[in-house]
Amino acid sequence: MQQVANYMYYAGGGGLILIGLYMVMAKTNLVKIILGLSFLDTGTHVLLVAIGYVRGRTAPIFSEGMAETTPVVDPVPQAMVLTAIVIGVGVLGLALALAIQVYRHYGTLDVRNIRGLKW
Amino acid sequence: MVSPSLLVAIPLASAFAAPLVGLGSKKLAKCIPPLALAANLVIGLLLLPRVLEKAIVVSIGGFPPPFCINLMVGPLGLSLAILISLVGLLISIYATGYIKTEPTEKYHALFLLLATGALGIVLTGDIFNLFVFFEILCVASYGLTAYEKDRAGTEAAMKYLIQGTVGSTFILVAIGFLYGLFGTLNMADIATKVPSAEPLHLFLILAFFVVGFGVEAAIFPLNAWLPDAHSSAPSSVSAILSAIAIKTGVYAIARITYTLMNAQGFLIFISLIGIITLVVGEIAAYRQKDDIKRMLAYSSIGQIGLIVFAIGIGTSLGVFGALFQLVNHALAKCLLFLAAGYMIYRAGSKKLSDMQGLARRMPLTAVAFTVAAFSLVGLPPFAGFMSKLSIVSAALKTGRSAYVAFAAIALAATVVEGGYFFRVVQGLYFRGGSKGESVGPTKAKEAPAAALIPILVLAALVIAIGVYPQLVTNVLDHAAKELLDRGAYITNVLEAL
Amino acid sequence: MAMETSFALILPVAFLAGKVSPALRNVVAVLAAAVSVLLVAVLYGQNLKLDYYALPFLGVELAMRTDALAWFFAIAVAAIGLLSIVFSLRYMQGRERLDFYYFAMLVVNAAMLGIVFSADLLSLFVFWEVMSWSTYLLISYRGGKAVAAGLKYMVMSIAGSCAMLLAIASLYATCGTLDLHGVAQGIAKASPGYSLFILLMFVLGFGIKNAIVPLHVWLPDAHSEAVSPFSAVLSSVLVRMGVYGLMLVMYGVLGEAGLARLKLGPVTFRHVLCWVAGVTILVPLLIAMLQDDAKRVVAWSSVGHGGYMLLGIAFGTALGVAGGLFHTLNYAVCVALLFLAVGAVEHRTGTRDLNELGGLMKRMPVTFVTALIAVCGLIGVPLTNGFVSKWFIYKTLITEGYPFLALVALIGTWATVLYGYKLIHNAFLGQLPSGYREVREVPFSMQLPMILLSLAVILFGVLPGIAVRAIGSAQASLGLKALESGLWALPPAVGELNTINILSGVIASLALVYVAFALATKARRVDQSDSYGAGSYVPMDRYQYSVNFYQRAHELIGPYVRDRVDEFYRWLVGKAEGFFEQARKMYSGNVNTYAAYIVIFLALLIILKLGGQI
């Protein structure tokens, strides 16, 4: 039980990444592929936060009445994740806008038919 | 004394200034990228003599390393930064006349962001900072590829985005593992702590990094996005992507392998991937008859393969050869794409068969194209010969039979490369009917002045470096030594403040 | 002194400014070539060395040197360069892009001079490559079929250069220097296997340029499709850069001792080279006989006679090497003259097809006489230079006891007689087709080079000692046994033959015959069509009997004597292109596949590492 609890978050993050990879590799609808990219991002974020987690400590935000020596989890991965979330949002926004443009040109979102450039 | 952080700050500020200025005057907005990059070039050249003696370390926010995000401006970083600024400057001059789709400030902003990203990658000393600048570079390039909003560009940008994001995910996972192992993000600090970790863990991290950065660096089989993106983007964008963006991926791989991980056993595998990339790239380029930009894109893949092969050689001469080839390819490929841009525009088509005899109407552009093509194939007295010679000599000097075989394969691929480049050069000059007939492009005239200046400057540089390699070899030698010398890197950063 | 040689190399760049006016450009071109000849002539007999460039990142110094071997080739290069530029003044008039043409001719000239004068392998390679790409541009200059010929030449040239680069880099890695002396010392310490590898790479590189079978396939197309003045330069001196390179590597770098080490049982590398040379003599010269295009005849003869040169050089005796080198010079003169003559004919008649020409002897007498002298030189008629060099080769083959090689050499001469006669007959003898009745002789600036070259043919035939002395010092400079010779007659090693007496005899008898004919009754001139047809009309052009001249030979040996190597290369390229086409299908256009490539690559990396651990 303890073992599972130790590795639960890593497994979750890893699982999300694997789901994301599956969707990017196997799904043919462009929106589903973009969803897969979102899964990839989320999985990575969960993984990063999990790496920073230390058992028994609290969030690294100094609220009212908290002493400065309260044990907190590692704040650096959380900063990384914040940055990564912002990057992810930007990329996903661009991806959806591109998907709309692709639909305007090709009339379909099926990746097997969007093959104007090949070889 | 100028601070090296200006090298990153100026393009970043100008990227946001361009749309603001564009609200008032369009003409002024067009001049901002050249001015910003020219300022960068001047600052870089001013800093160069000092950096060759001792690297400059700038810590952001005044915190001491290893707790801060720092810029590590050594010979390698600064020489690449000067290259980026120079190439960016010339391309932005070209783009003032070439980019016509409105709103052009969007283009200029994205272009400056791309330059910021590239400059940040080569100058930073923190691994997560590297990732952030890398993402800035990638997102800007996705946007620039799709700039014309045409069918091919959108599709290419879409595919580039998907593959690029998969790659970035792997990089982030690797950074996560790295942080989990060592508890620090500063590259010098990680380098100090690496010997104490388990080799298997280090290999996993290295594998994720190589695959992640390899997508941008366009090594086989991760480079399927490159032919599409570089051929469908507008020509000035293809030029900056081929000349600069993929090189930053190679730089990142080199920095991680040598400085961070010191993975000597992995180097031969890097050389192997490089050779496979070279062979596949040249083979695919040979069969491109319908699209000159696709041919040039595959040629880029091939040359990156050569650079990656040279990086894997591991000796000072080998890394020097890799950097020299990097510089030469940046100049030559940029020139090729810029020239091809106007050749396509004047001929009205991308097909090689429609460009025959074009040299009559566009003599200067055709000469520049020929000079760049000969340089890439490696013919003296152009620049590419010296770098190819260095790489082959370095490979043979190691004495290991694997490297000798790789060098022989690289030279065999050169023959294929010669085949397709000479076909194009011949088509430009010697086909297409005699003087009296007007075949092919009837409305072709020479490219405008805004385009000719960068083209001719680049051609002159290629010839100058070919005849006097001493112009760049001293700096590149220092840069190669810096890459190989981990100890100096660590002491430079950790004892800086 | 050596400074002035380097000065000659800068001239082509200065010339580009000659875009100002055509007359100025022509004058500058001729002056540049003439100054090169003078500078080279001044360097006769000197042994100098000049370091002109340093590459600190590789640790090599580039240097130039003159010695007897270099001077021998340089004077030939400079002289023939000058003569072909003089020829092109009128020949090329009216074509487009002449500025580029003269520029490229001077660059080729300068690059060849650079090759022969270089003292280290890197300089040699740099100038070799410059020569290659300027040749390629100049071959394709004509457009049309020349473009494909140029591409074939360039791709083969690059392949040869890559082999040479591999060898040069390997030598640099082993010996630490690229200077010729340093390399020679370094190779002497290496194993025979390594020497063989290096020699093979260089033979590949130089052999492609010299067009040894099976590396010769570019030559017939390139030489026949290039413009005639440049074909003359190509055939006479450019391909012989391969001979120079082989002399340098075989004797300058490896030396006789090094060559002797390369053997497998009783068969030495020398033997192999001699037999390759034998095949090169035999088949191409027979193919030359069957060609209809005048320039292709001369081009195939170029391939074949390259075999004679290689045979002489590879054979190794003093007489053999001297014969090979002398044949290089002689053949250079003869073939340059032939290409210029064929060019003159083409300039006036507009065709090179031997089936259509004929009877131009009356209309173009100077061209005829010079072409006749050139063919005599090719065949080896006594009193011409070809006789002397071929006699050296025959004599050494026979006295050393190689009957089969001697037989091959003699068959080669027999084939030369046949195609030489075909050339002369079809172009100059026989009927004059009605279309060419108004053809005039070529202008003097085009005649002058031809006359000078034919005088050289006879001069070296009557007074061979002039050249053989220079060759002797060249041999000595490489450490070979030199051929001793006086200035006037054939060397004593060959036998006693007083050519001056023979020449005087021939001239005396010719004078007698001329006097006899002048005093006799005048002959009545009859037109060719003035003949008896029994009342019916004799159509003039229906019986042009130069058509299909060697029909019987075609039937007999045509099916066997084909360029099979060319067909093999074409098949190879076709297969390669098919493979390339399949390879690029990997980029299928489906983004799922692309993402899969990324993930599979990563998985492969991890699995391989884990597998290696277990």
C-alpha cells in the first residue's frame, strides 16, 4: 500500500503521457490529436509536481500566520509547471487555430486525407 | 561595459515594440527588426575579444550561482549569437521587401521572437531556461510557417506543431528527471553532480533529451516535419529556420552530451545517427525535381547529419569542424533560400523545369546561387571545402575504423549531393533555349535591391571565408575547446560572483 | 621567380573586369595567356619552393615548387592554353556569354598551372577541384547535349575527388604533414596494405581524369560536346593532369621501392596497371574506328592513347617512362591540332558528321595539311614526334619480354591508322558535296595555332633530343633512371637513326618531284562531274562515297566492340535512382506515422541500452 502511495503520482503522470502518445499516434481526427497533445502536457505537469512532492509537507505559499520555517514541498517544480502550463496554453491555442485553417483548406479533419505534402 | 543580457533583451523588446510602432507607421515597423539585430551584431562583436579570454557570466536578479538563472557567454555561445544576429539581420533586410501579406507587423514580431529564442538558447546557463527559450523559438516558428495561411503552409505548420510538441514533452520529462536526481537546474551545478549518479538513469535522461531536441535538430527519423515546413514557409522564414533554428537543436544536444553528461560512450552513436541522417537526406534530395525548396530542405537534413556526425567525433578538431560546417551551412543555406525565393517569384513556379535559363534575366541571383551550391558540395575556393576537409581529417585522425567508414560514406553522399546541385546550376545557366527565343519566365527580371544586398553580402562572405578561413577559425577553435572543457565551464560559472 | 608564377594565378580574377568591351577582353585574355607562357619559360631548369599560405587550424603550410617534372607539364599547359585562346578569338565570335568563356578558360589554365606547381597535397587538391568545376562549367557552356555530358563529367570527377580527399586526409592523419617529401617518408614506414589503399584511391581519382577503362565513360561525350578550342585544351592537357598525378604519386610519393612492395605473389601492382593500360589501348581505339562524328573519333582516340601513356609510365624502365612522358607531350600536340582542325571544318561547314563531309582539301588547304600532319603524328610515321615516343614504348616492351603487351600496342597503332585515315578521307579527300563548294579557308588567327602545332609535330620528330633532355631531368628529379640523349638525334638506347639526314633526303626528293612536275606539260583540269554517263545524267550528290566508310568493319566487330562500361554505369544509376525513390517514400505525409517514428526511436534507444545491460 505504501509502495502504491509512493508511486501513485508518477504512475498517473506517466499514464497520462502514454495516453497522450497513443492519441497522437493512433487517432486520425485532428482535434483528437490536439487533445492528445493536451494530455501529454498535463501528464508532464503532473509528473513534475510529483517529483517535487515531499511527504508530510504543505504548499509553498506563505499565507497569514505561517511561520517561515514551516516545512513546504519543493517550490521549484511548481514554478516550472506554471511556466509549462503557460507554454502549453499558447501552443494549444495555436494548434486549434491551425486546425480551423486546415479545415478551411481541406474540408476535412481526417489526418489520412491531409497529405498534400509528402515524399 | 555592455552587458550580454542586452543580446537577449533587445530582440525581445523590439518584438513587442514592432506591433506598437506599426499602429503608427507601417514603414517604421519594417525597420525595427534590422535595427535590433544590427545592434545585437555590434554588441556581440564588441564583446568578442573579452569573451575569448574569459567567459562572461551574468546572473539574472543578482542571486549567486547556482541558485540563479544565469547567462553563460563563452566563445561558443557568443560566436553562435553573432552568427544568429548576422543571419537574422540579412534576412530581415530581405524580408522588408519580400513579405507582403498583411499585417506585416505580426511577421516582424514573430521573427524577432524567433531570434530571441535562438539567442537565449545559445547564451543561457540554466536547463529550464533553455527549455523556455526553446519553446519561444518553436512557437514562433510554427506561427511563421503558417504565416501565409495557404494550404501547404497551414498543413506544414500543423504537422510541425504536433511533432514539435511531442519532442518538447520529452524534453520536459527529461528536465523533470534531472531535477529529481540532482535538485538543481543550473547546468554547471548539474555537471558537477553528474559523476555521482547511476549511469542507467543518466542514459535515460540523455535519451529523452536527444529525442526531444532531435526533433528540432532534424535528425533521422525525427525530421519528417522539416521538408514540409521549410518548403511551404515563405522563403525568408525557410532561410531563418534552416540556417538558425535547427542549429539550436544541434547546439542543445552537443551542450548536454559534452558539458552536462560527459557521455563519451554515446558519441559514436551520435555519429551513426548523423551519418544515417546525411545519407537519407541526400538521397531524398536527389529525387526532388518538382520543388526546389523541398530539395533545399532535404539538403538541410543532409548537412545537419554531417554536422551531427562531426560533433560525435569527440576531438577538438572534430568539434571545430562541426562548428565550422555549421557556420558555412548557415551562410550558404540562407543564401540558397533567399535566392530561391525570388527565383520562384519571378519564374512563377517551384518546378526546376520552369527555372531553366533563368540566369539570363537574373544574373546576380544565379551567380550567388551557384556560389552557395558549390560551397555546400565542398568545392574550393569556397567556404564549404575547408569545413569538409576539417571533418574528414578529424574523422580519419581518430584512427578508429568506424569513423573511417563513416567518413567514406559521408564522401559518397557528397557525390549524390553534387549530382542534384549541379543539375540545378546547369538548368539555370545552360538550358532553356538560345538568346533569341524567349522561353520560360518572360517577365523575370533581377531581384530588387532589398533582396540583392543580403544575397550579395552572403555570397561575398562565403567566398571570403573560403579564401581566408582565418576570419573565423580562431574564434571557432576557442569555441570547440570550450565545448570539450567541462572543468573550465564549471569553474567559470560557479566562481563567477 | 616563383612569385611570378603565383602572379599568373591572379590574372583570371582581374580579367572579369574585361566586361567593359569585347576587344579589350580579347586582348586581356591573349596577354594573360602569353604572360603565363613567358613566366613558365623563364623558370626552366630552376628548383624553387615558395610557401604561400598557412592554415593554422590544420597545421599545414601550402607551398608551390618548380622542378623538372613540373616544368615539363607546365610549359605544355601554358603553350596549348595560349594557342587555343588565340584560336577562339575568331571561332567563338558571335556566341553569347563570351566574357564567361574567356574567364573560365583562364581559370582552367591557372588551375592546371597550380596543380603542376604545387608542393603539397592540399594545394594539389584545391587546384584540382577548381579545375574540375571550371571545366564542368565550360563543357556545359554549349547547351543542348553538352549539358548532360557536363553533368556526367562532374559527377564522376567529384567521385574521384572524394576518393582523393579520403586518401589525402588519411595521409595527413598518418604522417602529420601534407608536404610531398614528408608524405613520402611517412608512407615508407607504413604497411604495404596501407600503401595499396592510398595508391588505389589516387589511381581512382587520377584515373577518372585520365580516362582509364573502366573510368572513361565521361570522356567521349564531354570532348565531343564541348566547344572545339576547349576540347583541344581538355584532351591535350587537362586529362594529362591525371598522368602528372600518377607520376607524382607512384614515383614521387611511393617511389620505386614502395611500388615494388605491392604485390600478390608474382603479380605486382605495376603488372595490373600495365594490363589495364593495355585494355585501354585496345578497345577504345577500335571503337574510334566505328564513329561517325569527327569529334567522337578524336575523343575515343584520346582515351586510347591515354592507355599508351599509362603503359609507358607503369612499365617503369627508363625507356618506358620516358616514352610515356614523351607520348604525353606528343599526343597533346597532335590531338590539340586535330581538335582545332575539326573545329575549323565545323566552323566553315557547320557539321561534324563524317558521312556528310568530303573533298575539302581544295577549299581548306592549310587545314588539310595540318590535319594530315597531326594524323601522321598520331599514327607514328617516322619524322613525326609520335614515331619517337611510340618507338620508345615498343622497344622497351619487346626488349623486356612482354610480347602480348607489345602486340596490344601494335594493334592500337593499326586501329589508329584506320581511324586516322577515315578522318582525313571523309573530311578532306574524295568528292566535295555541292553544298560546300563555296567554303573558304579559316581566318589567319585560326590558322596560326594549327600551323605552329604542326611545326611542333615535325620538330619533335626530327630533333627529339630537345624534349627528351627535359624528360630526362624530370625522371632524375623523381629518382628514376634518366634516359640519356644528345640534343639532336634519338637516344643511343633506342638505336642509331640520323633523322637530320632522313629529313634532308625527304626534302631533297620532294624538291626533285616538284621540279619535275613544274617542267612537265600542264595537266588538263577536269571537273568531277565531267564524265561519261552514256547519255544519262550523272547525279552529283547521290554517290557520296564517304558514307558508311567502314561498313564491313562495322559488321565484323561492331557487335563486340561496344562501350559496355557505359551501359553498366547507366544500369547502375537507374537502379540507384529506383532505390532513392523507394527511400523517400518514408516521408509518407501522415502525421500519425511521423509521431510514431519519434516514439519508436526513443523506445529503441531505451531498449537497446537495457538490452546491453542484461
